[in-house]
Amino acid sequence: MSDPFFFGYGSLVNRRTHAYPEAHPARVTGWRRAWRHSKRFDRCLLSAVPAPDDYIDGLIASVPGADWAALDEREGAYARHDASHAVTHPVARDLDIAIYAVDLATYPVPGDDHPILMSYLDVVIQGFHTEFGQAGVDHFFETTEGWHAPVLDDRAAPVYPRHQRLAAEETALVDDGLARIGARIVRL
């Protein structure tokens, strides 16, 4: 029996934020990314939401021994959903693949009082750039819902626990993407 996989579409695309050994770029159809309001964290979470005509590029990675405990703790606000039938990947065998998504009734569309953390967004974009290049970064900004929520610039004192150091070019990718979509930046 082979190990199950997860499909990451946010920070899990950035291999620097986890140590899951077998990882591959992949695509899930029938979903899109959206920022959702989290009372638990008092900020936005990035989630996958059902969208029959859309797709998300991301990363699949194996979960050795089906030991989901650490990943379930990391993704504590989310529920695991079977996405095996919806993921296109380069692995030459059938895989059991889960995608994490929040309950849309519990995590509504964000407002002004629940910002997107810049330190989180930096990690996500660093991962997308590494895996998919500029086209992947552009696709992330163009296809993610909820950019009306403010972006909290916490780079000087990162709030996101898995924040990463970005090269100047990577920071520019985030800043340019936010400028293109007209994001509202607020200072910490």
C-alpha cells in the first residue's frame, strides 16, 4: 500500500515550510483559492473552495505511513477532503490525495477587520515562484478571491510562524503582485 498524499495550494507549496519527502507540482480541478475570515486567528486564511470550472496549481506530497497527525495539527482550522479524482500529477500510479479546506459557513468572506498577513503571503509566493515561475505567481494573484481584505505588512515583525527570509527579487514579486491587483496595504 502506498502512502497517501496531500494537495497544497498555499504555504504547503513552499517546500521550506515542511519536510514531506516525495513532492511534485500538480493541479486540482473543481476548486479555487479564496481568502476566508477566521475568528480563531483574527485574520484571513487561504482556503480552497469548490468551483466546478476552475483549477488550482499546487504541490502534492506524500504523508509517510499515513501519519496525518502533524499535518492535521498544522492545518487545524481545515477539514481534509478527498481530491484523488480531481488531481493531475506526474506520479505514474493512482494516489489517494487529500485537500484541506475550511467550512464556508464557519469561515465567511473577510471584511476590513481580518487582514491577510504579508508574512504568510511572502511564503506562499516564494513557493509558487520556485515551483511555477512568474506564470505561477501571476496565476495565484489573478485567480485567488478576496483581495478586498487588507494586507497587513508584518514583514518587520512576522506574525506567521513559518515565515521565511525572502530575497529582494522575491519581495518584489509579492509587492508587484499586490500593486497589480490594487491591494490595500496596512502597516503593523
